[in-house]
Amino acid sequence: MKMGFIGLGNMGGPMAANLVKAGHHVAAFDMARAAVDKVVSLGASAATSAADAATDAEIVVTMLPAGQHVRGVYLGEHGLLKAAKPRTLFIDCSTIDVATARDVHLAASAAEMDFLDAPVSGGVGGATAGTLTFMVGGGDAAFARAKPLLEKMGKNIFHAGGAGNGQAAKICNNMLLAVSMIGTCEAFVLAEKLGLDSQTLYNIASTASGQCWSLTSYCPVPGPVPASPANRNYQAGFTASMMLKDLKLAQSAAQASGAATPLGAQATALYSLFESAGAGTRDFSGIIQLLRGNPAA
Ligand code: NAD
């Protein structure tokens, strides 16, 4: 199939590489020439602009930093919706605000194009291994068309409902993750102060009602879960800055929709503090060091 791929950074680069590996003709574009060269060396062809990547494509994937980039690339004067053929399917995998995703859905539909918001979780490791989780918002027919392609880049493909619901699923999940991680960290910090060994707390809580993913898969203290970033001095993983980005998106969606998310607000404040202490590039589980009063440790 002829495809376009726009945004070839840490995530988009390996995702595009998996589509090439699956036998698709990928016209690739990024503002950074080096990023294009890398996927061209793997078998993609270089496009000269985002519009050029979309002109001949049946399906176009975008993987951009934030809402303003998505708005510019799709709706700008030389945007994708002007360049592509009718019935082109666009799949935006960027993590962006729900409102922008819904605006682009409307504009795409007015231009007789199909659009899906399809943010991912799984990080660079998942993008490289082709094991990402996709949370997809949009119509049934567009989802059915996209699914075989998404399966080349991911393992779990969820249809979360209509326009914007992929982004909604992503920010709800990540807000829950931030809150559960901070709660897990607080439990270990309190245990330390009380003289309770962290492995003992882990053995008990992991089989009791405190059990959660932040504890059993991503434990924020070294020892109990050997693969967790705590065992390599909180080298990311999923950075604290990425978590903060998602929390801010969740907070603005909560404000716009009138949802009460006081713990989400508190988590946003704590990750902001952690980032301003210079720890934005560390793994998000490193927030335990902030609670210990030593964010840079
Ligand atoms: P990145 O900064 O590495 O890549 C973004 C790429 O987009 C860059 O190469 C940049 O040059 C390009 N770009 C920006 N504006 C452009 C434009 N107008 N036209 C063409 N190219 C343009 O970011 P990333 O880590 O790949 O993340 C991409 C998206 O995925 C973000 O929304 C992020 O929140 C989300 N995400 C990232 C991770 C992760 O672990 N990195 C995990 C899940 C989701």
C-alpha cells in the first residue's frame, strides 16, 4: 500500500520502519532532515513536505509533538487536508488535546477524508518492537480500515469510541498511572521512616489490596521488580516531562468538561515541581526522590 508518514522522531521513526518492514511504500517527511534520512536508509522514500507525503497516499500516519503541530500540519495553508485525495485515511498517533483532535475530525469529515485519533502507549521500546497499545477514536469503518496497519506497529488495538475518544482514553489512563505511582512512592517512603523493609512491604502489598501496576510492574524502589527503572537510577523509561505533558492535557480536559480531578491536579503540581528541580528527563517513578526531599538524587 502507498502510505505517507509525517513526524519521524523517537516514536515515529521506528513506527515508520515497521511499516516499511511490513512491505508498504512509505513516503516519509519530517522537518529534521536526519530523521528522514534514517528511515530512507531502511527503505522508505523521502517526501519534500508533509503535503508531498500525502498526495499519492491511501493512508497517512502522523506522529507529532503536540496539538499545535497537528493543527498546522492538517489545517494549515499547505495542510494535509488540502493536499490529499478524497477518502484518504489519516491516523494521528500524537498525544494531543481532545479539543484539537475533535476539530481535526470535523475538518477531515468536511473535506471527505477519514480521520482517527490513535495515541499510543508503550514508549520507544514498544515502537521499535511493534508492540504499542493504540487507543483509537473515530468511526467504525475508518477503524476497520486502519486496524491491519496498526497491527504492524502494535499489539493491542482498542477502539475507544467516536472522535477524540482515543485521546480521552490516553489521558485518563496516564492520570490514573501518575496518581497510583505517587501513592505507591508515598507508601515506600512511609515504610522507610517506620523501619519496614521495602521488600517486605512489596511482598505484602503485592498480594493485598494495595496491589497495582505501579507496584508490581514498575516498582519505584530497587529490588522487588528487577526490570523497573529504580534499579538503574531512574533512567527513563517514560520521562517525568512526558508524564507532566499528559497530566496537563488531562487537567485542561477536566476544566473544559467540568470533571473534578483533585488528585490529578495534585499529581500535576508534584510533577511540575520535579521537572523544575531539573529531573524532567528522569523516569517518572523517580518522583519518589522528590518525596524523600532530594529530587536530584
Ligand atoms: P519527538 O520530538 O522525538 O518527534 C517529533 C518529530 O516531529 C520530530 O522529529 C520533529 O522534527 C517532527 N515535527 C515537528 N513538527 C513537524 C512538522 N510541522 N512537520 C513535520 N515534522 C514535524 O517526539 P516523540 O517522542 O516521537 O513523540 C511524538 C508523540 O508521541 C508526542 O505527542 C508524544 O507525547 C507521544 N508519545 C511519546 C512517547 C515516548 O516515549 N517518546 C510515548 C507515548 C506517546
